[in-house]
Amino acid sequence: MGILGIGTDIIKTARFEGVTPRFTERAFTPNERAYLFGKPIASAAGLFAAKEAVAKALGTGFRGFWPNDIEIYHDEWGKPQVQLHNGAKEAAGDCRIHISISHTDTDAIAFAVIEK
């Protein structure tokens, strides 16, 4: 395996105050929306930063798929994982994605590495 791409993104958490339901549906899967329910806004910013980082690592940005085609979930230890759907899955092909997310009250950052 070799590195196909890397991506990083940083977002001001304030951007997620008062987001519309339409944005939420386009940005997050039903599982992610359930995970985020009752969590601080920084958690939503972190998940979205992770999606941006993956899209950048793919080298496509969000061309050919929506942000909710990149699903971020956490394993039993809390480590973030990525599941691709639809156009994002087609863009990536057979690969392994490593992701790291961190946030404060004001900023969220994510880093992605894609191996093929």
C-alpha cells in the first residue's frame, strides 16, 4: 500500500450555529445526526472538518458526491473511522482511510490519510 492522498481542514465552530435543516441533511448521515444530538456544536464542526479532509485527500473536493456520502463514526475505543457511500466510494475505490479529529470551543481540525 502507498499513500494516495492527504487532507486537512480547520473550521470555526461558530459556523455551525443556526445551521439549517437542509444543510444538516446534506452534510450528515442519519447515524451522524443521531450521534450529534445533544453534543456541543464543536462536535458537528469536527465531523464536517473530517469530511472536508477526506474530500481533499481524495483529490476531488466534493465533486461528484455530497458531504453525507462520507460518514464518520467512532469505534468502541472512540477512534474516528470513515465509511464511504455513493460517489465518494466510487472516487476512492479500494482504499484505507485514517482520520484524526480534534476541537476546542472555537475551532475544529481534522487530518486524513488515504492508502491504496
